[in-house]
Amino acid sequence: MTMDTPRRIVLVRHAKADWSAESDHERPLAERGRKDASVAGRWLAGSGITPDLALVTTAVRGRETWKLMVSELPQRSRTVYDERLYEAGLGELLAVINETSEDVGDLLVLGGNPGIHGLADALAGEAEGDLLARMNRTGFPTASIAVLAFTGPWKVVEHGVANLVAFWTPEV
């Protein structure tokens, strides 16, 4: 891939979690979360995006969200469960993205808020129609997906580099 390669970053907030676990990291998906994660996977498949690489938080709710989403995709994405994504802030998320191999065209990052919403907002220098306003108005609900497009190497992903081309939320 060259320096002007078109790429997409797919940002996913984990689906709705249950509050039954003793630790935050171990919280499983709630029933609604399981349903929403499958619907999110179907939306992603319908959009024609099958990520080359999925970076997923190690939190139970994140791993469960991805398992349900990926089962809806036409082919399985290479998946890395990265403990740095759990409760990651904007700087940490950018650092993880900047480490992505140049052979990756479409990257999916699945984590929690406020990090995922903050990253989508920071990367979106432009947006199609009212997508950015809609994303910020909704607050990036659980199981939501933002798709950002940019051109260039992963190591230069920074504030304002991308165009928000899609924003999807489950029916709540």
C-alpha cells in the first residue's frame, strides 16, 4: 500500500452491558446488548465493510460484542484483543492506531466511552451531511458505529485527518 492509500477506521462502542459482575472489566452483555451487537454486525456487513484487522478491548462486554458482530460478517477479520483499549483515552487510542501495520486497509477499533466517542469526534475533520452533529447529539450510544475515511499511513492519524462517512446507532 502506498502513502495515498484510502483507508477506513471503524469505531465501535461495545453493546449494552449488564451490571451483575463484581468488577467493571468482567461485566457481560445484557440481553439488549446481545441483540444490538448482532444487529450492528449485520449493519457492518450490509455496508460492505469487512475490516482487515479488529482491535478489541479485553473487557468481557467488548469481547462478547465483537464475537456477535463478527459472526454476521461474510468473512472473519484478524482480531487482536488489546488490554490498552480498556478505559483508553484519546491519546492512548491514537497511539494504538498509529502502530497499525501499513498492510491494513480497514481497521476496526472496539472499546468504550468516553474514549471511542472522543476519538470519532477528534478524527472527524469533515463529515458527510449532518453526521457529526447527529453523532454528538446522541452521545454515541452503546453498539454505535462510526466510519471515518482518510488517505495516508496509519502513523499520521491525528486530529482532523478523517471524514466521517457513516454513523449508525441501534434502534433504542
